[in-house]
Amino acid sequence: MSKIRKFIGIIFIVGVFWLIYGNTFQQQGARGVVSEIGDDVNAIKEHPKVAQVANYLHHELQGLLSKLDETFEDEQQTEQTEPEQPTLDAPSNQVFSVYNIELGDDRSEVEQSVGSPNRSSLNEYGVNWVSYHEDYQNFFMVAYNEQNQVAGMYTNQDLVTATNEIEYGSSKASVRDALGEPLTSIRKGLVNYQIENNQEHDTYLVDEDYVTIFYDKHENNTVTALQIISGDLETQKPEFFAEPSEKLKEGFEHQLFDLTNAARVKHGLSPLTWETSVRTTARKHSSDMAQNGYFSHTNLEGQSPFERMSNDNISFRSAGENLAAGQPSSIFAHQGLMNSLGHRENILKERFESLGVGVAFDEDDQPFYTENFLTK
């Protein structure tokens, strides 16, 4: 209660002093106010009690003004560190580019332009997705081949340019007008794998490379992400699902975490922190679903996500869970979650602070993805 009284007292003091010294502050700043108060204090020294009160108020105001100056400086520094949107040029050799990068570019050229990567993790093509961003702003991922040339790219931010004027936010109709009808299948060896026709993405063969354009159905079916995979890289993936491994599991987990944060930042939210303990809980649920052939937030023992976290001694004030299964990568899983309203709300919930992602594979190599969100 004493702190509340002191705070109210300070607010009252500031109000009174603004009436007296407001013009001086606007014209000369805090130093001018302090100087004028000093002059006023000297002028009333013949009144000791009044001088004592004035000196106290003078001291309190100096401290408050100092704190205000520090807050203003911190806000200025925050604004200064926010990265700028890069200047994007039209592609010179390909139909599409991401952050002015095109298939075939050398890794050295990429990193000379954008800096060192933030993460490198195995993907379904047997190479790494290498991510670049500035606290998840200007986020994109690049896959390099053995010659350290760009063989794949992905972004879910406004970093796309194209010779046909397709860009982030373009309508699905304009995409199909420019590129025609999308593919219905991709051939792998002797098998034609059907492309799921769920209206959430289109895949095209463009100059022998595979371009998948993702749409956000909650934003009028506009372009929300782009993946480009070279024909050579697609060919070296023999099956629809990649062969499971511990490294691929970790890769999918970290990629889904990064994709979630990139989406949050794009929507004006703070990125989440990685929660290792929650990943353990998420992994156990993904593994349980994969091994026992079910897909549900409630496990076979009747436990909810919140009960499973509590059983693992994870404390929280609020929590949420997203599930996905059967998508060949974290990219497709994430884009599907963003098009599912309840899952989207978890991804874009402002109060969530951390995230754990767990992945497991069933006997047919299909991935199961679990995201557990927390506020502690």
C-alpha cells in the first residue's frame, strides 16, 4: 500500500509541476526544468519549511525525469535495431527469387549478402534447411547441394519477387492466371504420388523446378508462403515420405518451431522461446499416436494435453496444443495449421511465451507433429 501511495503522490507532484514548469520543459527540456527549480528554491531559502518541501520535490522530480529519459532512450534503441525491409529486385535468371536469391546461386554470395545462418537442420530431401533471419524478421530458408549452390528456398514473409508479378499477398486467381493449372501428381520412380487437392497450396513445374505456392484461406486465399525445390533435389528424394532418423526428427522439430515464430513476427507478435522440457512431453504424445495408430489431443488413457504436461512436472498458467500428421515436412504441417482456425489461434496467441515441438514417425514413415504452447 505504501508503494501505491508513493506512486499516487508522484503523479500528483508531476501534475502540479507540469502546470508550473510545463513551458520550460517544452522549450528547454529536463535540464531547463531542473535549473529553474533550483533558482526557485534559492529564492525561498528564507522560508526553511517551504525550502525543505521544495528540495524534496526537486529531488523526486529529478529521479522521475531521469527514468523517463532512460525509457525514451530504450524505445529509441528498440526502434533503431528493428531490421529494415530489404530492397527486392526482379529475378535475373529464374522466374522466382527469395530475398534476391535464386536457384544456382553460390552459398558464399548468399551469406555475403545476408550474413551468417541462424540454424542448419536436416530436411526431408537429405540436405539441410539453413535458416536466415533477424529475430525472425526477414525469415527465409535455403537448401544447398553438394556444390554449395542454392537448390531449394522457402519463405513465409514478404521476400518474394517474380517475373510474372506473383508476390506475397497475390490472389490465388492471379497465380493460376500466370501459371495455369497446378500439378496433380509427382512421379517418384515407378510411382505417381498424388498431390493433395485441399485448395491450400498449388505445386507447379517451372523450368524443371518444383514451385509450391501456399495460400492463406483466412486472408482471402492470398499467397502466404513459397517453396522452390530444384528438379535435381526433388529427384533424389525417392519416396513421398523421407526415411526417418533421429536427425530428421530434430530437424522437423526445429523447423516447425522457426516457422511458427516467423509467422508470429509477421503478424506483429513476439517470438516464442524454445522449451526443452515441453518438447519431451510433445515427443511422447507424437510417439504414442504414431505407435498406436490414433490422432487426438486426448490419449488412450484419457489424458488431456494439460494433464500430460502436469504429469511431467511442467507448471503453466495457460497452455495449448496443435497436432498434425501425414504431411511430408514441417513446412506443409505448419501451413496446414495456419489454415485451421483453432490451431492458427494458438500460433498467433499473444499471451503464449514458449513452445516445445515433438515429432515421431509411424511404421509407414509418416510424421506426427505435436506443438505444446505455454505461458508460465
